[in-house]
Amino acid sequence: MPAQRAEWELRTLSEKRDRLIKVVEEKGLLELSAPVELASGDHSRFFVDGKRALASGADLRLACETIIEIANENGIEFDAVGGLTLGADQFAHGVALISGCEWFVVRKAPKGRGTNQRIEGSRLDAGTRVLLVDDVVTRGGSIEQAYDVIREETGATVTGAITLVDRGSDAARSFFKRVGIPYCPLVTHDELGIPAVGSEHFEPAATS
């Protein structure tokens, strides 16, 4: 028996999550000298780049396998996986490839030509069970937007929401608790050793 198992053979769910935390920390977490504005409007000296973290096919596969196992552990059944572009795209495609389900992405706005549709890929309808995915959540605006579009335009049932990283505002968790849907981030801000979004305090800029 080989002394070291191949990455693709991984292991227990706990081991996969531990490895994923290290991948995000080493490849996607940036500590900056000055705060930058995040998509949520918050400011932080820490930026989590989920796309850069999973640029390697092996790392993306690890994340998608972990998503599937987290879904199974929480009793989340789904026929299609996706969310708001671009944060959901890599997970939608990867999970579909591994699990055999269908994928979709939600445009941020109608494309303005052709069928003018917001949802591309799988044709969702009232009988479809949907798993929502996203990369980095701060206030949850993107994943909530995807939820609203899916419910209003297709009538599909959202059975769960899984994100790569939650920056710790509790907004997304509170939203999905309110609508009765399991919400499961793979990595939290605590596990990355960074402050929750909105909790940092900055000295005012010096004026001349």
C-alpha cells in the first residue's frame, strides 16, 4: 500500500474541509496594506479571492466534491446546481460534472437580446430541486438575488445553499434560516483567521 494517498482519493469530509481551508488561505487570501471596498460595500484589509484559490483543477475538484458531501450530510437533494454569475459558475460546472446533475447560471441582468433570459443552462421549473452555490459571501446579496430570480421566474424549489467562504456578517445565514433552507459555508472567516466583515476599524485618512 502506498505511504501517501493521492489527492483525488481524499479521505473523510473533515479531512477535505481541512485541506480546503489551507488551499483558500494559501492561494486566495490577501492581506493588504490599506482597506479595499468589497462587493458588499464594506471595507477590509483582507480580500478572499475564491476564483484564484481554485484556479487549479485539483483544488476545484476538491471544493466540488466537498460541496456534494456537505449536501449529502445535510440531506440536501438537488437536480440542478448553480447561482449568480460569476461566483457560482465554477461550482455549477464542477458539481454537475462529478454528480451528474444539471447546471445553470443566473445572469446579473437580462442579456437584452435573443430570448432575453436571466437563467442559462438547465431549464428549471416547478419540479426542479435546486442547490444554490457561490464563492465568497459577505452580506449575502448575490446568493439572495439568485434565490429570488429562481423562485420568481421558474418556481423551482431551492433545497439548500452552499458557499466556499462566509466572511461572517451572518446576513446570509439569517436569510436562509428565515426561508427555511439549510445554509452551509465550507470555510468561515474564523477558520481563515480574519475578522468578520464589518468588524474592522480603520484610522481616518490623514489630511494635509
